Amino acid sequence: MQIGVNVPNFAPGTDPDVLRQWAQTVEGLGFDLLMVSDHIAVTPDVAKKYPAPFYEPFTTLSWLAGVTSRVRLGTTVLIVPYRHPLLTARMAANLNRLSGGRLVLGVGVGWAQQEFEALGVPFRRRGALTDDYLRTMRDAWQNADDYDTDAIPIWVGGNSEAGMRRAVLLGDAWHPLRVTPGWLAEAAGRLKAIADELGRPVPALMPRIALREVPEPITAPDRLAGVGTIDQIIADLDQIRLLGAETVVLDPFNGDLTEIRQPERAWRTLAAVAAHHKSQEDR
């Protein structure tokens, strides 16, 4: 199982130097994937969770491709209805080419109604638009010679039944976000049932989980995967591996904006995870 990291690309304290340090830390520790989030108009509903500055993912990943050499680069998740599908297809293909084939395109339908309104995109049609746009993007990659790209993996986000069905029909992987260990185990079975019902292959499992180390074990039943002592975090990763996940993405942002300015705590936890992962691979 490969491990990725969701790097904060927003909030006061984030600047090019910090983003560079994040990228070089993630690659230097041996992680396989670096991902960033997506917002365009930082409307009040967005700003409550992810305040400005917010670095747009395609431009940010293009720049980070130049300060890294090995780590894959991705979005978790790109809000598909925000951009014309041919523009997204073009930017993704170009980024994939410029980075040496390192792009992973995580996608979602979005949630910020005010941002949809600011962009002139109908909020209530976001699911249907996402489906249509994903089909258009795939058609562009497959049929237009000048896109000059290998296949770009699409990871479909969304923890709902609709998200699972979208992943089965239009994605290469299902990318659920910030879940409990028990829920993920049950959902993996549900994903297979949906694929069987639709007569389609089961998409790969690529979850994004939280990452927050605490000194004492958390026993609450609603504990998120990736939150707890380092032993609990490692146990969560082992369980996700046993579910058949090919990649898991660790998300160190847990709503505390002060940690954006002090990433060293997250880096220490990531170093411990990387050391355990390497020991597993060496066995």
C-alpha cells in the first residue's frame, strides 16, 4: 500500500516557501503522493473552513512539480463543475506531461453553495454536471491526439451512495474522505455490492483519512481513522491495508489554523509513519 499526504494549500501562514518545504518533506520522507485541495472563490462559507490565501491546485501542482522529482501529484479533490471540462482536461493533460506522468486527479461534486453562486454554476445540478464533465474529459483524452497524455487516474470522492456509484461508473478509484475505521470496512463491502449490481469492476480503494497524533488513546466509537496515539494511527493504516486499499492519503489539517503556521508537529508524526511503513516494506 502506498501512502500520500494532503498538503494544506490555504490559510494565513501558507506561502510559496512553506509549500516548498511541505513538498520536499513529503518527498524526502519517502511518501508516494502529494495532494492539494481546490477552491476558486473564497466565499464566506469556504472561508469559515479554509480562509485565504487559497492556492489554486493546477498552478500550485505545476510549480511543485518543478521542486520535486519523484512524488506523484494530485488533487483531493478538484471540484469538477467549477471549470469547463475541456479546460480541465487540457490543464490536467499538460500538468501530467510536464511532471513526467505524475498526476492523480481526485474529483468531487463540491459543497460550498455560495461559491457555486459566485461562479455562476447551478448548485443543485452539481452531481449531473460532474458526471457529464467526467465523460467529456475522458473522451477528450482518448480522442484528441494533441492532448499527448497517458491515462490520468481519476479518483472519485464522496462518501455517499451517489459517490460510490459515480466511482464505479466513471472512476478508476473510490476516494472516501475522513472516515471512521468501522464505517470504511462496511463501505468497502457496499462498494463491491454496487459494482456487482451495475456489472462493473470494483474500483480501487484510495481513502483519505485524518492525521492527528495525541498522547493518550482515544476510545470514543466515532474516532476518525488516523486520529489517536501513534500506535492507533499505525493500526488504522494496517486495517486499511487489509481492506485492500492501494493508496491511503493522510490529511494533517484538522481545523486548527494555528497548525498551518507550525507544521513541524505534523512532520514529526509523518516521520514516524514513514519509518513504520519502511520497516513493513523491508520485511
